[in-house]
Amino acid sequence: MATVDIKKKDLERLFQKRLTRSHLEEYLSLAKAELKEYNIETDSLKIELSDSNRPDLWSVEGIARQMRTHLSGNPVNYPFFGMRKKHLREIKVSSEIKQVRPYIAACAVLGLRMNEDFLVQIIQSQDKLSEIFGRKRRMVSVGIYELDRILFPVNYMLAEPDRVSFIPLGMDKRMNLKEVLERHPKGITYGSIVSNFKKYPLLIDSNAQVLSFPPIINSREIGEVKTETKNIFVEVTGIDLRMVNLAINILSVNLHDRGAKIEPVLISYLYQTEFGKKITTPFSMVEPVKISTREFTKTLGEEVSPLEIRKCLVRYGHNVSVGRSSITVSYPPYRDDIMHPVDIIEDMAISKGYSSFKPEMPHQSTVGGLSETELFSDLVRDYLVGAGFQEIVSNILGSPEEFRERMCIDEKLIEIENVMSRSYSVVRNRILPSLLKVETASSKSFYPHRVFEVGEVVIYDPLQNLGSQTRLNLGALISHPAVSFSEIHSYLDLLFFYLGISYRLEPEEHPAFMPGRCGNIIVEEKALGLIGEVNPAVLDHWQITMPCSAFEINLDTLSTF
């Protein structure tokens, strides 16, 4: 979720229409945005955008474009996408940069009519794309420079940390790349992105002038844009080519909407990329989507005609061609969030207006209630709380390191597609790592620690329809200097006594538990879980200095006995 600060007059100038507060709130719904604050004295609007997949809307230009397109009923076509010229400005990408920060995109911007508000918006767009969309510059970062000071072609290369120096923005003395990471505020903040490499990324022109040390800081001589600047050079570097291209597409259309002329830049790679070795940026990545008109009716819950679909989608910025029983949609090049036909259908619903759909009362009356498994799990919770345990609630997503490497286990995990962070890229397959994570953070709390969690886990199972099986598990852990197998066993025994279920233990070897101190929990010849003393190697991986004992049981199966 992003929040942008803009001037109301600036928005009206780009929208080409005066806006009352009620009209503004109505139009903002088209951008999935909400007016949070308006200061009439400073003419400042604070707008919150709820769609994290639409970075093109995180600016005054993007919001105005979405509103203007809907009002005019026609999508904006930008002539510089697909433009081919013989004398393009060029960036030459060295082969060794591929291992560090492999991708770059750029454009030249001519004829800017800059003022203070415009400059503030450029800087805000640069910041939002680098910090939020670019994951704090790790995936994507943006650099802006005075075009007239640059001699092309520009080289994107690696450099020795102590052999190249320049005056970075915010400083008045030359620094080499190593010193920038050690002494410059931006280097201290973002240095970890490149510090593990032997050489660092560098943008340098044909006059041997340093443009920037991406993704850290620009050169002060070339990378300081002022209100009197007329022509600028914009580049985006990163580790994901689609994200890099999308960022330059967004910036180029924003600046074009401001009245500037956009000239593409040729990117020449010495290695193969998803879009080839030579890419002219801005670069359209649009792939037309074909959708059955019946799918619109089925999803929206009411009959819609092909002409109505076309009208609504065109007003939302799409190019649409209508067939006999389907439509083909080409979304604008400043968007890359269309992953499924439902995304297009949602755009149609937003454009038409949710209030235009007739509400329909449910035809069936139902009474909600807790499932048998949930009632059983509540009973288990009550028994463990009564025994002195404290309940925790953890995120079911985590990293492979947490659920596999730190547990000394080599198991297949269920991974998430299109993850935003490796820290939340897989689904847990047991509760124990979540308990150990809490124990890691609780080292300063008084001992003994007794914690438990009842929650979902997802097990890889190729025999299931989706290749996985979701279970409800109970995990419990005790930690203090004298904890033993016998102590955790006594609590397991107490739980089964109150549940009125007979069980037995069988010796088991498991890498997460100490050899000879681990057992299978068996009920009516079914193995429902494990109990034991946690392996010291596992505790070491979690940086836990106190012994731990734990058990974990599948409650779905246990509730059937």
C-alpha cells in the first residue's frame, strides 16, 4: 500500500478539469485510491492507494491518467513504444555485470518545463519505484541525470571498489566506491545490496565521467537535477528484467504526460536476456489476453454485452477488439499486473462502477457454526493452557532456511509463485520451526518457557489433486536448563488422559531430534506425530542456547478417534 502527496492544482492541470472534493473522491475510486487528507492552506492532497500491483498509479501523473482516460473514453497511445531510429543513444552492458545487477533500461527526456512542484513529483516517483516497487532498491533502482552533460554511448560495467572515484550527491569530496559504502548515508543504508561482490556496478559515459554507482548514489556533477534543467536522462537498473522495463515505461509515460518528448535508448547486452540481446527502451511487454464474453457474465453475476465490455475496458485504458464470442484485450504498456482473465474483468467492473450492479439477496438461509475439528482444537487449547502453556499464533509462510536448513531436514516444501520476499516464499510443513522462532526471540524472558500453537501446515503430497495436503497440527515446546524427554512426555500423557484417547510411543530417528530421544506417537496403529528432545544442531541454527523438548501431533486425524 502506497501513499502519495500531491498538489491539488497539479492534479487538476494533468486531469484538465477542476475538481470538487466530492468529484475527487468519486474519481479516485477508479485508481483504487482514497483521499486521506486535504490541506486547503497548502493545497496538499494525501492519497492512499490500495493496489500494490499498480505502481503506475503511485504518482500524480498516474492517478490523473486513469481519471482522464475514463472521462475521455479513449486510451492514451504513446508513440515512443516500438520506435526505431538509426541514431539511438546507446548503453553498452558488459558481460561481467550479469552476475551482480544484470539489467538496465533508460530513456532520454527532452523539453521539460520544470518547476518546484514538478521536481518534487519526479523525486517522489523515483523514491516510490525504488523503495516500494524495487524492494528498497534491491530489485529496482532509478537514476536521473542532466542529459546534456552526458556523452554517449554510456557503459554499464563493474569496477574495482578502490580504483574509481567521483563526488557523490550530498558530498563535496571525491570518494572511491568502497568509501561511498562506508561513509555516505546512502552507502550505509543500501550497501548490503552489493557489498558481498568483489566488484561494484558503475555507469560511466564515453568521456570517462561517472554517472552513478547503482543502486547506491548518483554523481553530483551529472546526477543533480534542478528546476532549470530542460533535458534529463533516466535509467533503471535491477535484477528482474520485467520490473526494470516496467519502471522505465512508467517514468516515460509520466514525463510524456507532462509535455516532454521521450526518445528511446538502445540497450546492447553481451549476453542473452528474455527479450534478446538488443532492447530499445521504453519497451512494451504487452501480451494480448483473449477472454470469453461468457466469463464476464459468469464472474460479474449479470449479463453484459460485448459492446458494453469494450466500452468499459477502453475507458479504463485498454485496447479492445471484439469477436463473435470473445474479446481480445491489450493492456497499456505501463502495466504488467494482468496475470489472469479475472484481472481484466475486475477492471471492467471498476470502470462500470460497482454501484451500477444490482444487489441480489441470498436464496438460501444458512446458519454458521464451528466444525468438529475446530471444536476439538479448542478443547486441546483449553487443556494446554490449563497445564501452564502459553499459546502463540505464527505466520504460516516463511523461508526455506527456516523450515528446511535450520531444521536439518531435506524435504520438499510448497513454494509460492511470484513472491515479493524470500522470507515468505514457502508454506510451513510443521509447527516446530514456528515454536523455535518464538524461542529465539524469547531468550531474555524468565524460564521455564512453555508454548504451543494450533495451526495449519501444508505437506507435499503428489497423490493429492493440488500436489499438497493441508493439515491442522498441534505443536508444544518446553525450554529451561533441566528440560528432558520425560517432562515433555508427561504433558503429552496428560493431554491424552483428558482427551480419553489411548496411545503409545515407538522409537524413531529424526534429524530434528536427538538420537535415542525421539518417538513416534501412535494411536490405533496410526503415526500421528513426533515427540523428543530437540537436536542441539537445530538449536544452534536457531541461536537458542537453552535445551528444548517438543511434540507435534496431527489434530485432524486425532479428532476422529
